[in-house]
Amino acid sequence: MTETFSNDFKTEVLQPKYEQNFGASYQPHVSYHYNPAVSQYHYGVRHPMKPFRLMLTDHLVIAYKLYEKMDLYTPRAATKEEILEFHSEDYIDFLQRVTPETLNKFSSELKRFNIGDDCPVFDGVYDYSSIYAGASLDATEKLLSGASDIAINWSGGLHHAKKYEPSGFCYVNDIVLSILNLLRYHPRVLYIDIDLHHGDGVQEAFNTTDRVMTVSFHKYNGLFFPGTGYLDENGIGKGKNYAINVPLNDGIDDDSYIRLFKSVMDPVITTFKPTVIVQQCGADSLGGDRLGCFNLNIRAHGECVKFIKSFGIPMLVVGGGGYTPRNVSRLWCYETSIMTDVTLESKLPMELPFRNFFNPDCSLHPNLGDKLDNKNSRKYLDNVRIKILEQLRNLNGAPSVQMNEIPPDFKKLTAEEAAELDALNNEERDSMVDAKDEARPGELVE
Ligand SMILES: [Zn+2]
């Protein structure tokens, strides 16, 4: 249908981009941590992980003017000392030294450190890792100081990285580093993972403690990457019952996912009583993801995050997987609007760079929900829920914490060192940001 009246570009641009929601009693202070340098790295042409999805997300956040609703920070890179709070020195030394040109000098290390198609050595791989990890640590620090109630780093969430090696496109585990930092002041940290894949790196790091509860919803059949995350993986020793896994089959739809998510997370939060939450928002659980097999729409994914927000507990929000960049960026922009409590116009703003990339609908909410059959019967999901509720009954409530068990302090920078580091980071960043808006040829083609 043709419209009898259509707005000119200028009028369109002047349209309000969002509507403030009213009525919510919880009005958190939100911060957004984004270092544009992170989107300039490149895993390789055929590799599904595309850091430029972070630039697209940022363009959407800016076009919708969400910056009016948050504190914006351009974070520093993590220092090597900070990264070594979790990772082994020989692995990080290797990551720092290796380049695509010197690969042949490292043949024994390549095997030992699991370098290959999933986790290639690309130009600047160490810098890339320290930038996204620094953003998560920066966000964590704003939560600890009380400056933010919700701190967002979409470049973080790399949940597969292990102490001694990279895994599943993840080199440094920014989530583990952030949780270690939070544990210095918080007695109990809840980690929630709604990526398509099992949050194995985080679960493994905190498997033996009752101070971190990990909950992961993911596709599981024993073979699907990373192969772990069945119902019976519940933690070890003191951490027994403090790891929860929700294994799902292909094609889960919005209603079943939301129902299961809420019926698990509500008792988890009321039993464990976390003082801070880390929410991983991997976007590969959306329908139509290049590596995905679920049927979730953007609103359903967001509904889970909205539900967690409604408990009013301080929260670090990070990204994760997500391999159809236009949908990843739609999702993370939408979830930023949930955090800032505004309703966005569905039609993407006219001044959005690369707007054609979101054709043909140019909408924030394309239909992603009917691609695959739902292989999760009502009975299967009921059984999963019942098993998890049983596990929760075995928890003796929230552990009270002996603060002498707190992991050793991060080596704190002096104010001068921090300023020096900031100056260095800014210099480096300025040289990279010039190229910010110029996506490489072919990159916007999937
Ligand atoms: Zn994933």
C-alpha cells in the first residue's frame, strides 16, 4: 500500500526515537562500557565471529539516542596482571608474543594451546582480548563503587576461555575475571548464561565454591559444542549444587523458553540470594543465527533479561556468542533499552549508518521464530524443571560467607599508573578509531 503522506528525511530524523516507560519502582543507574577499538579486529574471512557486530550495536544504540539514558565510558584495556588473576602465565605470554607471521616458530605451543580453526591466531589477538576484558573490569568497578546499578559491556561475555587455553572463539575469560573482582566485596555472585552454548569456562572456574552459583541454558546433546552442560553437572565439593544446567533441544520457542527460564530463575534467586548478578546475553540463541538452532525472537530473549532486572539486584550485563551480526546488534540494542527502561520505535531510525543492512524490514523486531521444529516436548521441559527444583531443595539456602575466603586482591593500580595507562590507551585508540565507520569490503555480506 502506498501512503498518501510520507515524511521527508528531516522530519523523520526529528521523530522521537523512544518513549520513556513510567511506573517501574526500580530505576537503576545504567552505564555503557564500549571501546570502539574492539570492533576493528578480524578473526578471518570465513570465521563466524565478527567483532564488527559490536560497531553495528553501537550505531543502533547511538541512532536510538540511548546515550541520553546512560553514563558512557570508553574503558581501558586490562593489564597483564589482571588477566593473570585467572589465566596461566605461559598461555598469556604465548598469546602476547605470537603473530600470524611467526606462527611457524610456535608449532609445539599451537597444539598445546588449542590454536586452530575455532581459535586462530589473528593480528592483535592479545590486544583484542585485553580490550574486551578491560571493558568488563571497568564495568565491574562501576558496580563496586556504586556509581552504576547496571553496567553493560556488549564486547564481553567470552564464556568458553579456560585458564590454560582459548576455546570456542574465546581467548581471555572476562566473565571469570569480573566475578573474581566482584567476590572481593560481594558474598554471593549469581552467573546466568542464555547463550546457545554451555557456559563451561565460567562453570569450571567456580565449580568448587558455594559463593558463585552458575546457571546455564543451552543446547545439549552430548556432541554439540562444548559437549558439556547436562543436568547432572552440579558442582563439586563445597560447590555441590551450586552449578545448574538446563539442557535444551533444537527449536525451542519463545513461550517455552520464557516459562522455563522464569520458573527456574525465580527460585534460584530467592534461595541463593545473590548480592550481585552477572548476566551473559549470548545472541546465538536467537532464531536464524548462523550457528544457531533455537527459535527465539528478540523480545523473548529480552524478556529473560527484563525478568532478572526486576529483582533490583546490581548487575553486570555482557554479550557473548551471536553470528548473524544484524540480529546480534538488534538484540543488544533492544536489551540496552530494557536496562534504560524505554520503549523503542520498531522502525529503525533513518539516520542509522548501514541501515540497508537491516533490509528488507528495517525493523528492530523481524520474525525469527518459525525456522525450526520445536524438539522440546512439554513433558521433557517439565522433567528438566522438576529435576532442577529438586536440586535447589538440596541447597541449604544462601551460604554465609567467611570473608577470609575471598580470593586475593587484584593488584590495584595507583592513581598515577591508571592515568598513564589511560593516556596510553587513548593514544592507541585514537589511531584505530579513524577507521571506525569503514567496515571492510565484504564484511557486511554474510
Ligand atoms: Zn555461543
